[in-house]
Amino acid sequence: MSTAQNHCLDLATILQGKMLPAFAPDILGLNVFGDCHYATKLGGDFFDYFDFREACCRSDTRLRLVVGDAAGHGVNAALVMTTVRAYIRGRAMQPGDIHEVVNDVNKLLTKDLMYSGNFVSMFFLDLSMLDNTLSWVVAGHDPALLFDSNTDTFELLSGQGIPLGVEPEYTYPINSREALQPGQILVLCTDGIWETTNNQGQQFGKDRLRQIIRNHSGDSMKELVGTVYADLKSFSGQHPLQDDATIVAIKAVETQAE
């Protein structure tokens, strides 16, 4: 690769890094943190938060976020990632439930990706502490992990839905339950986390991830996410990441009465 090509790649890497959230949202009753590590300079993973205090809802008790994974990694996946991120950002701040958002984004993305072999998996979450509701839409993505430190149990937040960019008229269902309660942690990941391999070809696996969540449930979510990546690095040794790896953790915390 020429010097000019390397320079362009470096600039693209810087630009893509700026597309990931620089700060976690400050939501009453929640402790939130996310991070993303790419297998190469550019990648297809992304996560994003939507701040309703700057939009129509004017609420500091509501969190809407997305975790996505464009197929593959590298330049091709990065181009798809920037496209779907722009579509989601443009639609998510407008009126409508999250399944309407996902339906509209899928129609747009399918026009770009149909018959290309490219697609995007996504988990879209809407959490309102004021209304005590947690809603989510799944588009071909792995379930989120919900850990309750009060009962030492895990629950999967799963749902039906094909990846984005495959079928323009597909209708994504919405799933719901009560919002997180103090002591509960919700973790959203891409498969690069548990599919990370070591020099013996063993995968990091979801059991290791669950154990980290259990052992560090008393930590801040920034500390918990940092521990996951530190353990991934220790586990893989000299074996580099084969896929992009993203994790967002949300913990419900007690709020002090005024």
C-alpha cells in the first residue's frame, strides 16, 4: 500500500472513531458505558445513544441506544456501518416507536444492500425509567444479557427479526418488559466478544462473559467493560482479534430522594 493510501486509511480511521460516542449519557437511575474495538483499522461494529433532552421528549429518565454489526470487517464493513448509522440517527430522533424506526431504516438500507451480500445485525433498545418500561427490537442480533445481582440469575432479552438490508417489507416486532430495577445489569454485545479465540483455537465464550458480569456487578459499568476487554486480551494472548468487538453495559442504580 502506498504512502498516500496509508494516509487516506489513517484519516478514515480517525473519522470513524469520531462516529462512536465520546461520552456515556447521564440518565437518572442508570449507569451506562460502551466501547468498541476493531479487528483492523476500520470496522463494521457501532453503538450509539440518543439524548432526548435535546429532542422532542426533553427527558433525562429515558435512554434509547443501538448496537449494530455490519457483516465482515475492514473498509467494506465500515462503509456499510457509516450508512446505517446515518439512517438510524436521522430517523431515531423523530416521532415513532423503535420498531417503526427499524422498519423505516431497513427499507432505506435494503435499497443500498439488496443482492450485495451485505447486511447488518442490530439490537435497538428503549428504556424509560419514568414509565418503568424496557422495549427492544432485534434485527438478526444475539440476545442481550440481563443479570440480576439480587437473585444471581441471568435472563436473555431475545426477539425475532432478520438482519437489516435483506427484505425491504419485513416488519420488525417490538418486545417489552418492566424497566431495570436497582441491582440489575443489561449487557449488549456483538459476537466478536465471545467468538474471540486464543492460540489453541478456543473461544472466549458466553460463560466467561457471564462470570465477569457476575463477579464485577458491584463495579461501575466503565470498570466492568474495561475488565471484559482486559480479559479478552489476556485470553487471546498473541492471537489478534478476528472480528470487531463491542459491548455496552447498563446498570440500574438507586436514586436519592430530593
